[in-house]
Amino acid sequence: MSEYEFYRGAYCGLCAAMNRRTGAASSVTLSYDMVFFALVRGALTGERYILKKKRCAVHPIKKRTMMLANNALDYTAQINAILVYYKFLDDAADEHGAKKLASRALSAVAGGIKKRTQGLGELEHGVKASLSELAALEKEKCSSPDAAAETFGKTLAICLSHGLSERKARIAWEIGRHTGRAVYLADAACDFWKDKKSGSYNPFVLALGGEMGEAEAQSVKNAVLLELAALERTLALIDYTEFDLTRECVMNVASFGIKNAFFSEFEKEKSNDKSLHSARD
């Protein structure tokens, strides 16, 4: 329960940081993924966390545990603004019809939010370059899941390691890299059947020729598990002295949270595909 309260407090604290640093509109893009980012960043920088029961605009009646303002939360709020902006730009380039128009409108809003970030021009340049590499791989229909995952991993590595001292930056880079790789591979695996049907880019669809039997499915799951194991090893390199709750939270996310969510979604999508085939037959 103490871990849950701590993690939820970090979630509320990040929401407040987004309202404060990048505007109220940005808080609608809040996610637990970025809470994980904030806690890892705070552990790397030695951030001292203070939690307090507070009311907010979203929960005005009952006080909730909230992590008070700190550098890690403020930094994460700005990183989120940058990543969301480029995600909407990418969606606008990939989508068609009404979805394309919606993505363009959202990218314009996100652009206004991104303008509130400060002192991250060099980082943003790196993020833009990395995502451009990923877009190029998608355009050329790269059939290597590893190449695409590595490029996305580099994006998160740039964000997590920016501004840290040499040793901490190396650890942060590897944590960001393996997190990005794991998330990319997991998303591509879960989207396999949907992307196969729509014709959207998916390196697993290309690598497997559009067919995923039990052996191929196990290989895909193993690829994600290898990345999560590597993520756990790199997370263990952080000095968590006096940060027991942070350690428990981030290790649980890496060991159980991402893995369980991936397996659940993957099996659901695979079952849905089998059901659709049975219905057609």
C-alpha cells in the first residue's frame, strides 16, 4: 500500500507540474509511463521527495496524496510536452482523412504547449533527429524489429540522460534505451494483427511475412522479455540509498507492470484474430 500511495502521489505531482510548467491543457496527456520516467530521473539526480495530502482542481472535495514540486517532475513535464508534440506530428504524417486532420489540429495545440519548455533546445534537436531516423526506417519498410526498436530506444535515452554527470548519464542512457526498446517491441507485437489488416508499418509483420504461429509468437515474446531483463539490470545500477520506495516502484514496473500488460494485451489480440478467422470460416 505504501508503494501504491507513493506512485499515485507521484502521478498527482506530475499532473501539478504539467499544469505549472507547460499549461493546463498539457495535463490531459499525463500517463503512468511518464511517472516511471520521473521517478527514475529523480533517483538518478538524488531528488528528495516530499508527499502531502492536498486538494486540486480535478479532486476538489477529497484530499489526495501529492508529491510536491521538484526538479525531476518539472523536467519530466517538459520532456512529455516535447514527446507529445512529435508524436502528433508523426500521426499527422501517417494518418489519412479525418484522423489526419485531427492529428494536425492536435499537433498545433501541442506545439503551443511545447513552446513553454525552456533550455532544452539541444535535447529537442536530438529527439527530432532520432525520430526522423525512425520515420525513415518506416518509409523504407525496414523489416528489422531490432533496428526500429533501437532507434526509438535512443529517443528515450537522449531524454533521460540529458544534463547528467558522466557516470549517471551512461546509466540513464541504458535505462532509457532498454525502456524504449521494450515498449516499441511490445507495441509492435500487440499491433501485429491490426497493422497487418490495415497495411500500417510494423517490422514484425514484415519480418514474419504476415504470419505468426505459436513458434513465432513465442519468439516475439522472448524478444520483449530479453529487453525487460536488460532494463532490470540497468535499473539496479542506480544508487537507491534512502530511496527504497522509488526502487520498489520502478523495479515493479520493469519486472511486472510492463510484462503483465504486454502479455495480457498480446494474448487478447491473438485470441481476437483467431476468433475472427473462425467466424470467417
